[in-house]
Amino acid sequence: MTAAAGKRVIITGATGNVGTGVVRALAEDAGIGSVLGLARRVPQWLPGKTTWTGVDLSDEHTDLTGLFRGADAVIHLAWLFQPTHAPHVTWRTNVLGSLRVFDAVAAAGVPVLVHASSVGAYAPGPKDHFVDESWPTHGWPGAAYTREKSYLERVLDAFELRHSRIRVVRMRPGFIFQRESADEQRRLFAGPLLPRRLVRPELLPLVPEVPGLRFQALHTTDVADAYRLALSRDVRGAFNLAADPPIDAPALAGMWNARVQRAPLRVLRSALAVAWRLHAVPASPDLFDAVLRLPLMDCTRAGRELGWQPRFTALQAVGEFVEGLREGNGGPTPPLAARTPGGRARDVGTGVGARP
């Protein structure tokens, strides 16, 4: 690579919520020469410097090493959230697919690997103070998402020992929102039965306060900027990413001019479990359990070593997402599309969380 040519970057999962943000951020970066986006469904969207290749990471016959050869960095974002009723399917893509990516990075001699970890990789932690990147990454064993994120942390521990010349960066963001991801996230977590017209803050005089339900969020644009910065800074290791303030019932009530009402955790959890077993919602009660136990993260290291500062507050990110839900907003790629083939009827027909 010459200085004039700019870096050649490959992104797995480039058409999702974070992927589209990273593609946009790199397209505007003068230090990036080209971006190759890998995705199961190739979009018609053609941002600057970007080309696309259709890749399914669950396919063991895919030649990732050939695709990666000559790249200056691989950003690994690909992740399958559904089907929650078939965790062996998500394991095949998320864990085995990630192992293929890591092995191909080493075999192709790629000098930089930036991996999308998560706050979900962390062991249960405090809600009244913040933890840094040294907090244990044992995850919550009950949920497939947290098990998989935690497992890959252990894989990368061993990978870094074997391949010390590869600069490995692990991003651990909180919940990531933007307007364009609203309908995709509705499909992934709330399912087809959520009525769009009722997603209006003015219709919520009360915000339920659930013990333990306090989490961190940030805007897609901000997390994408952290990935961009990680390519140009000589950094390694993990970085917590989140915006202020932490999201809880009082914060939402203040934003929506509503009152806080204490809600019984056992009743809500039982209702979610019944709805999930009946295939009425795709988000499992185990994931809800994990969210209640997530620690609050200290993001000092990202500011100090990456020079990263979020431009959006957490409340702005959540507010934009809620507006997107109400308006049925989507993005320019198949995962983010507001209108999908078959619509909500297809979601019901495929068993809501039972099949991809």
C-alpha cells in the first residue's frame, strides 16, 4: 500500500446497523483508499470507495483468506441475532463464523483486526458506578448472545498470544441506535405484533421502573467514528463505548414528560417468557435477564487513546430510534429496509424467532 492509495479495509456485516455507519465514516476519511463490504445479501446502495461481495460466514467453504489477502485491516461486525429458538444456528454464524474470520486474518497476513465485542460480554456488574475494560468478560450464561460474545473474548485472548504482530482491537459498545435501524430492531427484538401507531411518547403517561433496568446507549454515528479512529491510532485491546446519561425509567420519564411507576419484575419477566414461548416476540427472557445484569461502563480509555467523544447523548439516540419506530424508518440495505418481502405476515409465518 502506498500513502497516496490509502488503506484497504474489509468489513464483515457491512449492511447492518453498525456496518452502514462504519461504511459511511470510512467513505469520508481521506486516509481510506477502498472498502470491501461483505454481507449475506448484497445491497444496491453504493457509497463512495465501497464495493460489495456476498459472503455467508456460516459457509465453511467460503475462501475468506483469499478475500482478505492484501487488506490493511479487517473490521468484523457480522452477527446473527435470530433465531433465538435455535441457538445452534446463531452459534454457527457468530462463533464458528468468527473463528473463520480470525483464522483468515492470520493466514492472509492482515496487520489489523477490529472486532465487535459488546457490553454483553461483561460479567454481571454494578448499576451505581462504572467499570473499566478490566472487568471480567464472563458474560451472562443464560443468554445465547452473551455466551457467544464472551466465548469470542476468550478466543481472541488466545489469538493475540499466537499472533502478537496483529494489532487486535475489541470494541465493547452499549446499545446502539439510529433512526434508520428502527424497523430492523423492531423485527429482531419486538417482533411483528408491535403496533407502530402506539409508539408515541405522548401516549405513555407512565414509564415502568424495573429493578436493574439501567443501561447505556449511543448513536450509530458515534460508534462508527470509534471504529474509524481505531484504524488510524496505534492502539490495542478493548474500548468501552457509551454516551451519557445511563438510560433508566427516570431518564425516559424526564424526556417524555411522564411519571415513573414501579413495575413488578417477576410479572414482566413471566409475561415475556410466555410471549416468547408462544412465538409472539423474538427476544428471549434470557436476554432480558442479561440486560438487567449489565454493568455500567467507564469510557475514559476511548477518549484518552482514541480521541473519541460521542456527539449524541444517549437520550438523543433513543429519541431518534423511537421516532424511527413511529415513522417506520429504514435504511438503504436489506437488513435495514423498512419494507421487507412479506412484511409482518412473513415474520409471523416463520415463527418469530424460530427460523432465520
